[in-house]
Amino acid sequence: MAKPAQKTIRIENRRARFEYELIDSFSAGMVLMGSEIKSIREGAAGLVDAYCLIVNGELWVKHLHIAPWRLGTHANHVETRDRKLLLKKNELKKIDRALKDKGITVVPLLLHLSEKGLAKLDIALARGKKLHDKRTSLKEKDADRETKRAQTES
């Protein structure tokens, strides 16, 4: 018997692409409780204040908000607990080396479900943009919007 089709879950951190210059990206698995994955499948998660750091050679995501599962009991999860990210050893070493450079951080970009139904978090090594870089990004975005509008009117 075939599995029913899953609805696509894509929870983006759109602010990260505006605030940071992305250097390198990775896709990491997450260690979750049962009620957390059920909430993610309902789309009840947010990446707004989330950030990643390395503690004792392991990568953790902090302040990733996953709402309590609506059918959960007293054993429901804590909304913003720290969650361990699963990466290969060489990827962890690469991230650890990069974090030693000044101004580099790890930001979560996208929370999605894989084909197997596993929660994946796309993260990136990033450097903060200066104010003039943000202005340039806004100008490019406005110019793209204007060209698309002009094409649809033609």
C-alpha cells in the first residue's frame, strides 16, 4: 500500500538572507521528540530568533520555536528548548574552523521535511552585512520587482 502524499512544509528565515551574506550552506538532521515532529508537520514552527553554536564538538540550535502539539498532554515539549543538529564529522570540523574567524556565525535558513518525512534544517555560515550592503540588496529587489511588473503589463 502506497504512503499518502505529504504536504510540503517549508518554514523559512527570510530575515537571515537580508541580514547576512551567506558563505556556505549545509543540511542537518535534528534530534526531536515525537510531539515536536507532529507540530512541524502542522507547520507550527518559527526560525525568527534561532541561532546555532558548537558546544563540546556538537552543533546545537537555540531558540528554535516549535509550538506545543495541539493534541499533546502534560508530556508536551518545551517550545524553545535547545535541539541537537546532526551533521557529518567533516562538516562539523569545517563549521568549527570557520567560526574561529571574526564575524562568522551559523544561521538557520529553512526548516523542511525530507522525502522520508524527517525534519531537516538548512543552515549556513554567514557574515553580517553592513548598512550599505542592505541598502544595495533592497535596491536590487525593487529593481527586480519593477522589471517583473513591466513584463506582466506588456
